[in-house]
Amino acid sequence: MAREDQLIERVSRQFPFTGDGLKVGIGDDAAVLRPAPNKEYIVTTDAFLENVHFLRKVHPARAVGYKAVARATSDIAAMGGRPRYFFLTLGLPDSCTETWLDGFLGGMAHAARRFGMLLAGGDTTKYPSVIASLTILGEVDRGKAILRSGARPGDLLCVSGTLGEAELGLQLMQRKLHRQKRWTRLLRKHFHPEPRLALGQWLAAHRYASCMIDTSDGLSTDLGHICKASGVGARVCASKIPAVKIPPELRRKGFDPLRMALHGGEDYELLFTMPRRFSSRLPRTISGLRVTVIGEITREKKIVLIGPDGISAPLQPGGWDPFREKA
Amino acid sequence: MAREDQLIERVSRQFPFTGDGLKVGIGDDAAVLRPAPNKEYIVTTDAFLENVHFLRKVHPARAVGYKAVARATSDIAAMGGRPRYFFLTLGLPDSCTETWLDGFLGGMAHAARRFGMLLAGGDTTKYPSVIASLTILGEVDRGKAILRSGARPGDLLCVSGTLGEAELGLQLMQRKLHRQKRWTRLLRKHFHPEPRLALGQWLAAHRYASCMIDTSDGLSTDLGHICKASGVGARVCASKIPAVKIPPELRRKGFDPLRMALHGGEDYELLFTMPRRFSSRLPRTISGLRVTVIGEITREKKIVLIGPDGISAPLQPGGWDPFREKA
């Protein structure tokens, strides 16, 4: 059976030890980091747990490792930051310390390379199921982090990419349709979400965004978070929302694109607000990613959806909340 | 039932929101920290799991919260650093979201105040048992962090406090003797370990220590870690080890002080090495904490224990390793 130091060696093999700004990495009591001048640090922490966030029988180890890193990194994107280092707390059953672990770490290493991060430390423990907690440390130019609290009445409400894609993949899985080859491409975002780092950094560098969040819990819930933090309301136009495209056959089975776009979680798109005066400067795509204006911020502290029929109705948060009973 | 935002409010109530260097704390996508000039950051992460590190039936919620913070903070002490911020990932059963959580957070808040830290962020999830992962971010003057890798042949090997106290408490519990009032004081270190922050910072400031680690896994194992990292061996004198005092009645039951001092984990004392030329400058106590020379570092890469009878024998690691089978 693997000993802890053998496990740490297994981890270390997949990740370079030290790098720019990282004076001491894996293998000491703690990591030592040298902050760059005129930068602020952005720190976020995120749990990724078997049977809560993934199923070991369904999700390949490599996808689990990739997604654990991508999810957590999305919080850095949502502040306009650049991810630099990450730390991994990992609980593992004995049965997962070899092949499964190599796949999991391979997925993490792939994500870390793509997003430009080093693994700087962690902690491993034996546990009956797989539990992971990631801490990501990123950087941003001093004073340029984009908070949730800066939205002002009149600001435009914008979102990147397409909403509801991850929820579509999840529902295909929940309805056991995911093994059908023709739907494979619809699973992509559920397995491989993409933190919108380039867009976040572009918005921070230009100071165009007045507030920002990533859509981890779903548009209706995450819009609620920024409205609450900013002390404002919002009006969203359903016909403007870039909702997931759903093949007719699945629509007939009850898959509803607007519902998925409004309430589906885990898209990890960026939802941000922008003063109107910048609207002419916003390209339609940034680093190849579409950006869509879907509504505006209002003084009245309510969130209203103008439906496809033109009728307004309150938009209730319907996204993911781990502590809420399912309806 | 509690919703996630209600839980976050429950957490926030026990902790101040922002402070020195913390620009954005709980409630945004991530925390924003402004590094102090001429400092390096020290970062460590540590899991604290029900049924692995504590038992909900035995350990009061407040003690669990305190110990989760104290254990993780000890890694900062072991680098000579000053803890500044911490981040909490928490999985909780429904039954723990009220009274138990308040006790747990109360213990954490007590520890955070004592050690001078702010809670800067976290993540909460529903989970069948209590799982916590802490990330601690500390500070040290540039270039002054004390690593595991600096021990040199001829250096003196020193340890703080008393070894085996936490193991004594653990064994009293395992043998169901912990409810007897006369042994209550012997449980103190198991429930309330004390990271040796003042000693670690003193050693870093004076640059007296050539290497350092905290005794989380037990002297025999932790000494192995520093010898491996430094490429050296060590000779330890059993009669010099400041072993836990054990009442005669418990000795007759087989409680062995030397065994506990050598292999018992969770004391969180500091084990460090020091060039001989500094030995005359080392006070016998530092901030009220006794420091004892227990041996020396050798060129030969073996760890040898000179027993109470004067006979030398190899000292095998016998401490805590979550992935090793119990002997």
C-alpha cells in the first residue's frame, strides 16, 4: 500500500517543483512565495467532492482532475486576475492511490499548464471517498480586481459565451442519455468547463466592468449575488440570453433551453456590468469569445425577466445551492 | 433548513470582515490581499476530517474548530512566519448547521484571535460527515523562512516543550480513561495544541536555526523528514528527550513515556537544528517555552538513538502516516 511520501512523490512527478515567484514548493512545511511588486493577490478556495460534485463511476479520473482545477480557477477569472499557484487537499480511498490518482493528477496538470499555474503545496489523507479542496492564488494589478459590488443603475448587464450548456450535459447524464454517441459533443462543457481568464483580464486591464461574477450557480442565482452586493436590481431580456442550442429531438423530450440558461449551473461564464458609455468600445467577441448584452441594472431592487412574450415577471433564483432542499 | 447564504452569514458573524492588508474578504468570488513590502508569503493547507482526525461524539465542536486552526497554523510557525489570513472549505451534514456549527466556528474564532489571523474566505457544501480543509497564509521577512533542508553535520538538534503529551491524551481516550476527572489535565494538549509561533518567529528573526519542522507526525518521523530534505543523519540521546511525565498508575498500565515522546504525533512542538556556534546564545526558555538540545546532526545518513542504557540503535519512523497500514 502506498505511503504518504510515495503519494507525494507521485504528485510531484506530474508537476514542476518551483518557478517564477515560487521560492519553496511541495515538500516543506509550507510554500514560500515572493509577491511581485504592484500586484495584489487573489485567493479562492473550492471543494470538489465525490457524490456531491462528481460520480466516480461516470466521470473519468482525468476529467475530475481537470474540472476541479477549472472550477476553482473560474473565481480568479471573475476578479479579472491571473492564476499563479494552487494548493490541493486530497482525501483518497486506498483503491484510488494508483491508476485513478494518476488520471486525476494528469487532468489537474493539464489544467494547470493551460491556465498557467504551478502546484505549490497540499495535504493527502486516507478517506473512504474522494474529497478534494483546492486553493488558488492569483495576481492582479493593484486596485484592478473587479468586485461583485460595483454595479450601478443604468449599467448594461453582459454575459460571455452560451448559458445552459453545462446543465444540458448534466441532464443528459441524469437521464442516462449520455452514452449515445450523437450527444457526446453536448457533454463537453459539463466535463470540461473553461474559466474565462482572457476575458476577465481584458476587462480588468481596460477597467470597463463595474462588477463581475462567474456563473457557477446559474444566471438567476448569480445575478442575485451581484444585485445584493451592489444594492441594485436588474431587468433581463429573455430573448437576448445566449441560450444553449438544443436539438429538436431533445426539445421534444422536455429539454428547455431558456430554463437551462436561466437556472443551470456550472457554465463558468462571466456575468458583468458595464457603464453605458463604454458600450461602443465592447467588441462582439473578446479572445474569440462572444459577449452579449442581456439587460440592464435598475435602481429598484428587484430582478425582473422580460419573457419571450414581452411580459415581465420576477426572476427567482433557481440555481444550485448545496444546502437548499430540492423543489 | 439552512441555505448556503444563511450559512455564510453565520460564519461572517463570528469573524471580522476586513483588516490590515485584506482589501476584500468573505462574500466576493475571491479575497483580495495587498502584500506588505519586503515580505514573503507562506502558504499551507491542511485537512481536518471527522472519523480520521476527530470523532464528533468525543471531541466538542469548539475543540474541533480550535484544533483545525491550530494544527494548520503550526506549519506557519515551523517556517518562522506570522499567520495573517485563513480560508475554510467546509462540508457539513444538515444536523450540524446550527448548534454544532456555532461551537465549531466559536473555537475557530478563538484560535484566529489568539494567533492574529482573519478569516478571508471559504466554501461550504452539504456532506454526510464533517470535512474541513484550511489554508493559512502567513508572512515572513524576505529570505528569513526556515526550511527543512538546511541542517548540516555538526548542528545541534533541538526541540521545544515536551514530547508525547498529545499521544498520552489520545491513548487515554482510546482506552476510555478520558472521562476520569483526575486525568482531565492530561488531555489538554490533545484537545488544545499550541502552535509555537513566538519561538518560530524568534528563531527566524535571529537566523539561529538552520532547519525547522513541527512535530505533527512524531519525533521519529519528523526527524526523518528533515534528515531526508537536508541529506544528513542524526544522533538522538534518549535521556535528553523532554518526554511527557506519566503518573505511576498509568505507567503500570503500560503507558510508556519514551515511546510516546519518540513516536507520538500532534504535539506541534518545533524541532530545529542550530550551528554549534550559536549554542551559547540559545536561552533555556524562549517566550516561556523550554528549548532542549536532544542530539546532533551527522554526516552519515542514518538516524540513531542512544538509548537510556547507552546502547545505540537505528531509530525507525513510527509516527502517524495516514496511508500506512497499522503494525
